[in-house]
Amino acid sequence: MSKIAISCDEPSLDAQVDPRFGRAAGFLIVDPDTMTFTYQENGQAQAMARGAGIQAAETIIRAGARAVLTGYVGPKAFQALSAGGVQIVQDLANLTVRQAVERYKAGDIALAQEPNSQAHGGGGRPGAGMGGGGRGGGGGRWR
Amino acid sequence: MKIAVASGKGGTGKTTVAASLIHVWPDPVAAMDLDVEAPNLHLFLHPEEIGRCRAFMEIPEPDESRCTFCRKCSDICQFAAVKVLGEVLMVFPEMCHGCGGCLAVCPEGALRPGKRELGEIIWGTAGAAPFIMGRSRIGEAMSPPLMRQVKAHLSRIAPPQIDLIIDAPPGVSCPAVNAVMDADVIVLVTEPTPFGAFDLGLAFKAFAPLGKPMGVVVNRAGIGEDAVYRLCERQKIAVLAEIPYDRAIAEAYAEGRVVADAVPAVRGIVEALARQLQAMDRPAPKEVLHG
Ligand code: SF4
Ligand code: SF4
């Protein structure tokens, strides 16, 4: 079996799965056959205002992972992971890394077909809609 | 002179003030709506359209057949907009800031200039005033590139010596700073509520580094409390005008009318505001001693 990346915040098989993908503290890169692992920090992605998911995807692809086990994957990260041929398992929570890997090995998980988290781009419009009248929705075409 | 009308948050009456100022401005003036995510100045000024064009930004287009996956492009990109993912060269068009760095460093010609539509630029005249606005394409995440093009286009429709009133985007993030940074004076429109004071404080902090004179207009004055006034006093920023809360104002707004035109009391207030703004740009003449 090829290597798997699991989002978590410490280099241990007993760490909890971090539900965040792009903003995860790091990834345990596990060889499921031997259960040996390395830990890959995700600091570069965490520091980005946008594009953290894409950055994290690149990180785990470069680490050789062909599957990722995590909580929430946004659309751009999903696109990047799919392009890199990485299988995506999302919606994982309240599991240790070891439990998640065992479930993956047992085939007791569903591969994601689409992202389960929306993009959170450059931040919303401050205070939009507070009595602004006519705001939003591209409303009010000029004649 | 150039005046940017801004506010720490939306819905304070920023556009009402901008439209009214344009309406009463004593000298030749142009109007520019840089709130490209939700432009609405035109809904009050009702300009005659003269032209419009779509605006684009240059972004890389991948040609994978030439790519050697050397990663020079992704190493230079600060925005994760171009990546080598396994054996795939991928561009994320909406992440790209159009800096051109990747195009410059690619040794293989595997990235070619392509484009992303930012939105449109529309121009015309509102009475005697040249008018220009931008409107972002729905789904476009970045405002400043379009705003820069709107500003550049202004020089084609308005003579440089006339005054300019800018309707800036609300808030204190990058687009708002981009809209006010060329102004001579920044007018901050707020409300006398705790939220108003909080957002005004953020705006002072965000715009102070620009080193421009700022003044405050309190809209719906009399509805709330005095935190806004205390804040202005502490920061030594003048309250230039107070527009009272008045049903007639809300009605004029709802009908898409310029409030200073529809409500005579407001007209006087905005005319006085215009005079104060002009004085802020032209410092009082030094006393000349005759003797
Ligand atoms: S043009 Fe600049 S921002 Fe866009 S992908 Fe290339 S390096 Fe990144
Ligand atoms: S710099 Fe050019 S050749 Fe190198 S990875 Fe990027 S696109 Fe491919």
C-alpha cells in the first residue's frame, strides 16, 4: 500500500485527527504496511491568507502520500489533491491517527467525490446588509 | 483635490454622503465609484452611460507538454496560484495576483500569458460630472486589480485639474486602503452607535499610516450615544458634519434620490461640509506682514 497523510498536530499515531486540512498543524505520513511514519509540518500553509489548502496538498504530494485522511477539504485543495492523484477521505473526527489508518486499511471508509467545505476566500464584506439597502447580489444593473 | 468617502463598515450612509457631496460641489468635479463589489453610487446619480468595457488581468496559462516540473514557477509564487502536483502542472486562476513572476522565471516557455476577467468598467456623465465605476465579475475574489484599472481609465474621461470624489468600499481591508490611498482628504462616515465607534476606530488605525487628513461625518446623528464623539476627540479628528436622523432622508434614499437634493436641511449641511473639505486641502494662507 502507498503512503497516507493524516492531518494531526503531533508526530504520534495516538494523536487526534485534526479536522482541518489546509490549516492543519501538520501531517503524519504513514506507511500502512509497517505503520512507520514521518511528520510533515504544515507551517508554510498556515501562514497563508489564502491558498492554504493548495499549499498543504503540494506538501503531502511531495511527501509521497497517495491518500489523505482528514476532516474538511475545501474546493481548491480538493482540485489540487485530485490532480496529484491523491485519494481523499474526509469527515473524519474524534479518531486517533491509528484508528483512522486501521479503518482505511480495512476499507471501512468512503472516498470523497467532492469537497465538503466551502471556500473561505478573502473575507466577507464588513457589515454588508446592515441597512445598506440595495447591497449585495450584484443588484441594480445600470439601466 | 481628491476626496475619498469611506466607512469602517457598510450601511452607514457612505454613498448618501458621496452622492450629496458630488451634487453640491462648488467646483467642477468627477465621481468615481470604487466599491466594485457592490457599486451603488449610480443608483443615486443616475448617470448617462457613454461606454463600458471588460477588464482583464494577465495570468499564466499552462502548456504541460513543455513543462519539466522544475518548480521554479511555484517557488516564486507567493499565492499558491501555480503548482506542480505530482506530474501535473496546475494554475489556479482565481488565486493569481497577476504579478507575472512565474512567466518570467519559467525556463521552458511552459507558461504563456492568458487572462482572467476582473469585471467591467462603465463610464458616463452625471449632470456635468464625469462619472466612472467598476463592477467586479461575480465570483471574482480580488478588487484592487479592477480598481487600479478604473482609476487609470478616469484620466481618459475627466480632465486632470478637476476635483474628484471617490466612493470607497466599506471596511478597512486591502480594497478600502487601495481606494483612499490617492485621496487628499479621507471622509469617514459613521453612526453614533457602539458598532459605529468600533468600526471607526478600526478605520482610523488602518488609514492613519497613509498620513492623510481625515474627517468624520456622523450620519443618523441623535439616534445613539456619544462614543463616536469621544473617539474623535481622543484621536484629534474633526467631526465635519452631522446629518440628523430624519424620515425624509430615508425616503429619499429609498427612492434613489440624492439626499442633499431632496431634503433642503441636508443640502445646507453638505454644502458646509464641502467648504470645510476644500479648506482642508488649501491650508489657510500665511499672514503677510505689510510694513
Ligand atoms: S503571475 Fe504571479 S501570482 Fe500569478 S501565478 Fe504567476 S507568480 Fe503567481
Ligand atoms: S517553471 Fe516552467 S518548466 Fe518549471 S515547473 Fe513551472 S511551468 Fe514547468
